[in-house]
Amino acid sequence: MAILREVSSQPNLCGERDVFERLFGIRAQGSTPRTEILAGIATFLASMYIIVVNPAVLSDAGVPFSSALTATVLVSFFGSVMMGFYAKNPILVAPGMGINALFAYTMVLGAGMEWQTALGCVFWAGVIFALLAAFNARQLVIDAIPAQLRYAIACGIGLFITTIGLVNAQFIVPNPVTVVGMASLDPVLVTFLIGFAVTAWLVVRNVPGALILGIVFTTLASVPIGRWWGDGSRYFPEELATPTLVNFNGVFSMPDLSGLMALDLWGSLSVAYWPFIFVLLFTTFFDALSTFMGVSEAGNLKDADGNPRNIRRSMIVDASAALISGPLGTSPANAYVESAAGISQGGRTGLVAVVVAVLFLPFLFLSPLLSLVPAIATAPALILVGVFMMDPIRKIHWHQFDDAIPAFVAMVLIPFTYSITHGIAFGFLAFVVVKLAVGKTQEIKPTMWVLFALSLLLLFEG
């Protein structure tokens, strides 16, 4: 009784725990607030590059860099807050890589569209996405995708994240003879390899916050580059190149709201732009769905039916974030595969997403500080996340080739095409073709025929 009186006499401590439990159900998920916060930090560190990289891509299309940066932060904040509080999932939502390239290089530079009109296309694609999410279309899609493809998508996303890490570290570089190859060892790559070794050691030793500690270690180890040895200039855009990898470029910068509501709503409804709206819709929908399936499979964040946890709410959040992206001035938002960095650190609840959102928001004013963490510091964490996400590979029926071939196609083409959407589209096509070839048409559900047709349309549009 004395112990109970002592605990009840500490209202602040008990109250804080009760608030977390009511909002996120942390104990019910077998986690702790400390674990969730560390997981949020890990996800943020693995994905914060988007704050600078997304504006850099969009600026090629004429979107002012500073306004695109402001929009990136705002969309990431609002999307992740909604994901945390409404969908209760530990998943970051931010402007998607890949789809921003579609926006800039295909729609604006390739098709000659004004960037304001392209933002309008983003908005209308978001409207349709929101309707699909609200009317349960995602359940039809989930039910149509066989378990073997789900396992393959999870592994493919893991390989994709690893590829991102290796490319960010410039360990893998273009090669005119072999297409790709390993870069020559220099002080920068040696530092990256040391950082990877230390991070892997921390993971093997089950040190709490291993990925965060690895990022911090590699950042500190990168300080001498460009100062005492090595040259890191190739890790920056040409106009921003500097031999030092870790740079202090000031602290404050004011947000730029000039891109707010700059979209051309009615001009973007021209029939000529409908194919672009479709491609944006297909890409955002399937990037979101496949990310939820892959991350949930790898992190065992599934409901009683084996589906991704809170998938309906998660898709509504993703659709809402895509919907507000155009009005705020950026390409569509998506659930981020880098969320697996936090999930691999034990993150299980929406508190992770809320922590990530809170960490994004100050960079409306503090974006110069991002130059303190170089790409080679986050690369080891991304590579190891790929390891964590490969567990479902053992569930694939490798000796049953009508299952193994479509699974293999999806798994390898996600990283090889550098696109989740194109990887799963080819996986859908391979599944239908192989099942038809062996006479197992009963395994092809009606919705899969629709996905087959949409995949063909997407690839021909691309």
C-alpha cells in the first residue's frame, strides 16, 4: 500500500505515461516512450535529406528553391502528424523521391508544362486518391495481391533502401563499361566503410539507438574530410560543391510562402494533361500501398487478418498529404520507406511519426544546419535497414516457380528500376502471365486483372 501511495503521489510522471498510453497505446504494442522517441529520431536522420533534395529537384523545373523547401517541411510535418495521431502508425509521410523527378523532368521539362499547371495535376491526382482511399479501393487491391508478391515487395523495398544508401555514399557509381561499379577507395569511402562497420557492430551488439549512434559517429569521423585529407565536393550539386563534407552554413533562414496556392487548378484539367494525372495517381497510390505492405511485413505491424495495421486510415492520411502537396507548392507526398529505420529500432506506434514531424518543423527556420550531416553518415543506416527487411524472403515458395518467378521479378526490379511502382507493376504483369501459362487462372482474382491493365497503361505512359 505504501508503494501504491508513493506512485500515486507522483501525478506528473503517471499523467505523462497515461497520456502516451491513451494517445498511442505504447505498452499494448510492447514498446516504451523512450524507444518510440529514439525510433523517431532514427527515421528523421535517415530521411532528412529530403528537405534539401526535393527542392533541388523541383528547382530544376522552375519552382523557387526556398518555397519548395518550405513546402517540403510543411507537407512532411502535417502528413506525419496525421499519420501519428489518426492512423497510429510509425511511418513518415513526405514529398516522394522519384515522383518529384516525374514532376520536374517529365511533366515540366519534358512535356513543356508550366510548373504551376503541374502542381494543379498533383492536386487533382490527390483528389482522386482521396476518393479511392475513402471508398475502400485499397482493400480490393490488397485482397488481390497474393502473399508471395507481398513478401517480395517487402524484400524489394529493403533492397531499394540499401541501394539508396550505397548510391548516397557513392560507393556504387555509374560505369560506362559495366553500367554500374564500385568507386575507387579514397578517404571519403574509407570513412563511410568505417562508419558502416561501427554501425553494424552496434546493431550486432543490440545497442539501443544503434543507427542513431552510427550516424553520429560517421558524422564526427567526416569532419576532417576536406580539411586534413580527402575531398567531398562530388557529394554536392555543382553550384554548392565544397571539399568539406561537414559544413556550418549558419543557423537561420526565413520560410518562403511564395509557392502557397500557386497551382493552376483549372488549366491542369485540360484533356492533354489527363495522362499525367493518371500517372501521378497510380504512382502515389501504389507507392503508398506497397510501402505500407513492405514496412508492415518487415516490422510485423499487421492486424489479425495479416493486412498492414490500420491500412485504411494510413491510406487516407497518405491521400490527404498528397492532396495538400499541390496547394502548398510541392510534388506529391508519400509514405517513406526510410520509416523502416525507426521501425527497426523498435518503433511501433504513432508517436514515432509525431516525433519525426516535430523534428521536421524547426527546419522552416533552421535549414542551414542540415549541412552538418553528410550523406555518407546516413548511408550505413539505410544499408542495414535493407538487412532488417529481408526476413520475408524465406516465406517465398522458391521451388514453386509459378510463385517464385513473379516474386523475383518484383523483388529485383524495385531496386533495379529505382522505382517501387514500376517494380510492382512488372510483378503484377509477371504474375498474371505466369499463372495463365500454367493454367492456374483461378488464382488470378478479378481485381488483379484490373491491376494488370493499369500496369500496362502505366508502363506505356512512362
